[in-house]
Amino acid sequence: MRLDPVRSRADLRAFVDFPLRLHPTDRYVPLVSSVIAAHRGDAELFVVRDRRGEVVGRTSMHRSAPFDAKVGPRQLFGHTEFVDDDDVFAAIMDAVEHRADGRHLFGPVALLPNQTGGVITSGFADRGFVDSAWNPAYYPDMYERHGFHRRFEADTWLVDVDGTATGASPAVDADCGFAFDDARIGSEQLVIRHGSRRHLRSQLPILRRMLNASFAQLGYYTDISAEQLAEQTDGLAFLLDEGLLLWLEKAGRPVAFVVTVPDISEYLMKVGGRLGVLNQLRLLATRRRYRRDAVLIIKGTVPDEQGNGYLTLLSRELHRNLARSGYRTLRSTFVERTNVASAAQYRRAGGRPLHGYTFYERGAR
């Protein structure tokens, strides 16, 4: 086995194409290829080739000073895909460890846990979705057989908005399990705001301040910069369903938020993650097809307002809007199992865990 750095366009194409050949096309959702290309500015990308020159694995390697300050010195790896072969996996991790210079190994992350990455540990028969991982069952077995242990164990979630799977009444006809005393809306000067395609750029700083404040207490989270948020939301405006991006103001101050987007996973599967100009135009022309499923990317409440039920109010509004607009399902990116309050909101709506989820760590040898 040999690790070859990604230097040319052909190398990058081989890097992008490998998981498309490795995984089932109806379950694996590729990361947008332009995002992978952009990560070359912060990480080194490698493909693993066997004796015949065939690509049998890939990975990236990088470090992050903010993550080191939060967790301790770590050698990060990401974009990590591999055939079911111990020698291939060992070749990847030996190379990562060689770069680590005594640091613990942590991943897979691209580029940080609050961006994308992770490994699913259950729910392999269920497809993945945007901003979340999908991998076959041999992935967690491989990591653990090679001395890695789980960090930040979590679950993704699935809620049937229209109640077809659970037999529940449609969310639009009830409080969706999110009871809130509406008398508080006036007495506490609460106002629900919605995202805007036209003004999204000016709304992002409002969301970023709440996001960094509300997630600072989580063990894996590092502050997201304005540049990182702009990259992660690039292209969101033209797909945005304005009824799904919500935040709450209390006496004019933003205190809670929910960011939910139409699930374009099936389109990304179809185009192999290549979302160039032509495919963006095709997606724009057919976007109504992708208003059946939604993905809750992130939600939170600023620390001094936690426990006041404000996310309950926003969740009620979100589920009513989902049902009115004809969405069938809501998927959520991973929620740590220690975050009991956040998971409870999905249970209240009749949801269930979809994929077990984890990151992996290994000490220096």
C-alpha cells in the first residue's frame, strides 16, 4: 500500500470518486466536491493505492489550534474512506500517526466536528443525509479493532411530520408535543423571526453569535468564524425555505434559533456531490421535488436563557410550518447522548434515533 498526496486535478477526481464506487448510491450522500476542494487549503489530502495502482482508501490530515485548546493536542484526520481490509486501514492510520508527533489521533472530521465528519455505529440500512455521515457496518469494527475508542457518542434522529409511520395526527393539527403558554409571548415580548433569501447574508451574524454562545459548553465545539459559516451556508439562500429557519427575539434580543433546510440528499446522490453551476441550475429548477424531507442542521439557546422553554416555542412553530408545507419527515444531525434535553424534544414529536454516531480517538503508540 502507498499513500499518494493529492496534487493534480486527476488526483482530486480520484479522491472524490472513490467513495462513490465504494458505497451504495442509495445510502451514501457525498460531500459537495467543491467543499472537498476548498479543504485543501487547510488539510493535506491523500489517496491509498494498492500494488495495481487502484485507489482503495483515502484520508486527510490537519491540525486545529482552537480544537487543541478545547480538547488538548490532537492530530486530526478526515474524509476517511477505505475498503474492508485491515492492511488498508493500517496504512492510513500509520501515516496519520507518523504525522502526529506524539499527539492523540482524532477523527474523522472535515474539518471539525461542528462542520462534518463522524462514523455511524448503527442504522446502516437507513440512508444518510446532508451534513451527516453514512458508512457500512465494518467501519466502526475496523476502528475499534485497531485500538480506537469512541468519543462524543450521539444519535441522529428521524421524525415523521405527517404521522404516516407512527399513526399520529399531522403536526399541523396539534402542538406537536411542544406545549407553550402563548400568554408568555406578549408578557415576555417574544417575536419569532424567519430567514430570508434576500437578506440571509445580513442575518448570518445574528445566527453566528447565538450559535457560538449556545454551543460553547459542548466538549467538541469550537467557535465558528464568519468565514466558516459563510462557507457552510454557501448556496443556501436559493434553496432556503423561509419557514424553516427561525430565531426568537426577547425584547429585541436574539435568544434561540433553529436552522432547518430542505433535504437535497437524493439530488446529491444523483450528481455524485458535483454541485457546479449547471447542476445548481438543475436543482433550482426542480427544487420543489426536494420539499418532502427536511434536515435540522442545528438549534440552540443562549446560556442565560436556557431552561425557559424558548426552543419549545420555536420547535412548535417549525413543526407547524413543516406540516403546512407538506414535508413528510424531519431528520436531525447528531445529538450527543449526554444532551438529554435536546433529544427529549425529538421524542416529544414522536421521533426515534436513526443512526448511532461517534467520533474516534487513539492515543500515541
